[in-house]
Amino acid sequence: MLLRKTIDHLTLNTSASKLFPVRPTIFFEPETERCPVCTDRVKVLKTKPRELATLLIGDFVAWETKLHCPRCDLSFGSEQLSCLVPKGAKFGYDVLVYVGKAFFLRCRNAKEIATELKEKNIRICTSEVS
């Protein structure tokens, strides 16, 4: 009983909503400094914010820097960010898997899933879940 109470207390106090009460901003940059084709130095093409959500962090703002090789006309984004979230998407791969499992394995409806995700510090409406 005491062990269960301690585990519940630790789980509650280390949830994303407790760790990040204010939406954090995380910066993502490409891992390359030189073009892999011509080896010229790449230049900053643009930086832009994206409002994203993953199960580990909850809602956060990702500032992504994109680089560009003027000679080869190639662009480079952050590999780390692309491993977390699909291109153009708002929710991470882990959230997509969570929703799929909730629908098909646990037979939850969109409203129940949205409520569960809200508890994990992810704001999502039922239409986005669907």
C-alpha cells in the first residue's frame, strides 16, 4: 500500500504537466555544417516556430533552423526533429501510436482519448483524434 502510494506520488509529480507548466521552447538545428555533395558551407535558409506535442514533453514550441546549400540547391532540416514528428504534422509519432492503440486495442472513442491526452499535457480536440 505504501509503495503504491509512493509510486503514484512520484508519477504525478514527474508528469509533463508538472515538469513543464509553461509551454517550453526547444531549438532544433541541422547536424551538418557542410553540404554532403559539394562540401561547401551551408547557410541559414530560415528559422520558424512550430507548435508540437509529444508524450514525453507534452505541448512545446520547436524553433527549427533550416540550412541551404546555394551551390547544390539542397536544404537541410533537423534530423532529431524529424525523428520526433512527421513533416508538417503537429503531433509526434508517439502520440499517433498512442491514439491508434487507444482506438483499436483499448476500444476508446475520440472524446476519451482526448481526455487521456489532456492529462498528459497534450491539447487535442476530438476531431484531431478522429
